[in-house]
Amino acid sequence: MTVTWARRVIASLASAVLVALLAHVAAVTAFFLVNQMQPTIIGPASSYFILASLFTFLLLFIAGMLGALTSWKWALPAGIVVGIVAPVVGVILTTLQQGGSMSGEIFGLIVATLTSTNAIYALAVFIGVPTAGRAVYAATVGYREAPRAAERRIALVRLPATALTESDDETEALIDSDLADKQWDAYTAAFEDNGWTTREVPFASELPDSVFVQDGVVLLDDLAIITRPVDETRRRELDGIEETVQDLGFTVERVMDPGTFEGGDALLVGDTLYVGRTERTNAEGIRQLRSIAAPYGYSVVAAPMSKVHHLKAAITALPDGTFIGDPSSIDEIGLFPGFIAAPEPAGAAVVVLTDDTVLLAASAPKTADLLEDLGYTVVTADISEFEKLGGSVTCLSVRVR
């Protein structure tokens, strides 16, 4: 299901209302019990917490719109911040409304209420945001949390099309389809031999480039961004890819017209998505990616790439976050800290299999030696038939991570 802004607004509102209400009820109930369950205490107690609850609602709505409820790593600190700020601001405003003045001593006393009168309220927000609040957000926007790669290491792949060699193009006429099939089998076996499960995206017999599955989708934790290739024929590849990621439980977003974007231009390193501004990914595509990725906690760094058709044809990253690539193909090397030059152009494309194992094309033996000297185990795959089509080891798979 696509997460629209309207759905995100509704999800943020629902989560904010729920947590504010839960905290308000918890705090009033605590006062009721402490005061020997006297009904007369309910009204004053509710009035005391009303401003805190209003600020809790406002702050959590903003946090939801910024993407703080999409994952534990953001929801937990959001709950802590809101649980502290909202009741303190509520007491400050109540004090000012009653004609009190604000001094350092008074402020200190107000903050101290977090361990007394406001303690239950703050605790309810701390717990409520990453649990009930996040659950309501997820249910409202309509996504299922996708298990992490550490739990089910999956590589999405796609069989070479029957139409792989059906072209008048002189290069494609030189493709040995039988050898290409054998090389694809060996490529997928390299994943399986290193602890990955391969999952085949539905076969697209009539689409020659469909084997290059990375161009159709980019995965960021629970989010799948369906791309928009420049070539309209390649857009026909997207249906099978979207079907697969939805079946795996990913939230789906899309790059829309007039944006263009292909997955070969996206390199994820930590929480940063490096995106190549190439002939296949335009400025509008990058702008949309920033808008899509930001609420999920990712930043986008645009990299001009005028010498290659895709960013990952020129540069990729090793398990430790170090970049490796072909310096002659990169416009601005300074965008990539810790850069290592690959001895061969084919060595610019590296697929991370584990924290100490990488997959590399057999056509880059000097790069393999370099990586082994750096302490990595290198698995090589002969993909010569796909290299004739401009492909690399990164083009033939998408890792669920």
C-alpha cells in the first residue's frame, strides 16, 4: 500500500490522540487512587493535566509527520522528549495563567515535578509512544513491519528474459544466452552459499533488461521505493517487483512523473542514500526521493555523475562504509569520504554478503587482491555475458536489509 501524505496525517493524528489520552487517564487515575478514590479529585486532576495533554498531542503529531513513529530508533527518543517537555510546559503555562512569575528557582521546582506529580504522566508517554502510538501509526498507514535482513537475509533476483538476445543491437547479438543462464545460476548460488535465500521476482520473458532487477526498487528498512525508469519499456518491469516487495511486507512509495529514477543510481550507506544525478535519474526524481526518505529517517546526498549511466557503475561501498570505485568515472570524489580506488573499472561494483565477505566480478582480479589484502573474503562471479550489456554484480540483485 502506498503511504500518501493524507494517510500519514491521519496516522499521526490517531497516534497523538491515543498517547495523549492514555497519559491523561493514567495520571488522573493515579491521583484518584492516591487520594483514596475520592470522586471530587477527578475534576481538578484532569484540569491540572489538560495543558500537558494538549502539548503531548501537538508534539506527537509533529513527530509523526517527521517520521518518528516509523521505527523504534526514532519512536523511543521521541517518547522521552515529549514525556519531559509536555508536562513541564503545561505546568509553566498554568503557573503563568494563575499570575505566578517565572524564576530559576520556580523553573527548578517545575522540572522537579517530573519525579512527583508529573511522574506517572511522563512514564505513560515514555511507554506509550514506542508501543501503542507506533502500533496505531503502523496500522493506520497500512504497513506491515518487514523482518530485517539479519533475520531472513533475502536477495531478490530475476531470471534472464527469453528476449535477452532478441535485438538488432550488435552487442546484444553477441550474447550467448545459454552461458548467460549458467552465469546467472552461479551468481545466485554465491548468495545461497553465503547464507542468503534467493527469491525470484516474477519472470518477465519479453523484457530484455528485466534481469537487472536492482533498477526497479530501492529498499530502506521497511520501505520499498518503486523507481521510474527513463525507458517506458522498462517501466513494465515494475509490476512484478512491486508484487514481490508487497508480499514481503514492505511499505511502498513511488517516484512519480515527471521524476525519473533507477535503482542503479542509489547507494545506501548507513542512514544516507547517495543518489547519482545521471542521464537516467533527473533532478525531480532526486527531489521526490528526499521527500520520501526523510520521514523514514534517511537523508539523500545527490552526486553528479556525467561519465557513467549509473552511480553504482562507478562506486559502491564496503561493509565498513568505505567507498570503492573507479576515480576516472566519478565527477566529485570528495562526496565520498574514505574513498579507495579500484584497480579495474569492474572492481567499482561490490556486493556486501556479510560483514567480512564481498561479491565481485571475476573480471576484476586486481581488485579482488586489494580487498583480500584489506581483510575481506572475496567471492567472485563470472558475469561476462551481462557485462556485455553494461551490467555488473550489483545490477542482478536487490538485498533485503
